[in-house]
Amino acid sequence: MIGSFFQRASLRISQVLLFAFQTLNRLLLEGLDGWRILTTVGAMLGPAMRALARPLADPTIASILVAAVFACLALLRWMRPQYQPVEEEARHVGLLF
């Protein structure tokens, strides 16, 4: 009876430890696979980012882009609906019926 209890307990403990080991191992392998995907995408986007950054190094082009961003922001700010408070409310709603 007691031997059977210890046998089942040791089996459960070994199963829990095996599950924890497999989970950590899987987590490590999935993390390394995700890191590999990120490095691959980064390597593919690297030349494109360098090609886009080269014109921005020119102060003339950079200042034109900054001015365009500020002009767009000013236009969006100007187009935003303005809050207009109601001057006077209708007091006698019964007159409308």
C-alpha cells in the first residue's frame, strides 16, 4: 500500500519534471527560431533602409520633408471641427408640439 503510494508519487514527480524540461526546451527553441526570423527580415530590410536614409542625409531634402510634415499638421489642425457653444437653449419645449 505505502510502496504503491510512493511509486505513484515518484512517477508523478518525474512526469512533472519531464514536462517542465520539455516546456523550457520548447520555449528556448521557439525563441531561437523567432530570433532567426527577425534577423532574416532585418537583413532583407537593411539595404532598403540604407537606400531611404541616404537622401535624408542631404540637409535640403530633410528640411523640405520637415516643412511638408509641418504643413500637413497645420492643415489637419485647421480642418479640425471647432467647438461652438450653444448661445441659448429652448426653454419651452412644449411649444414645439
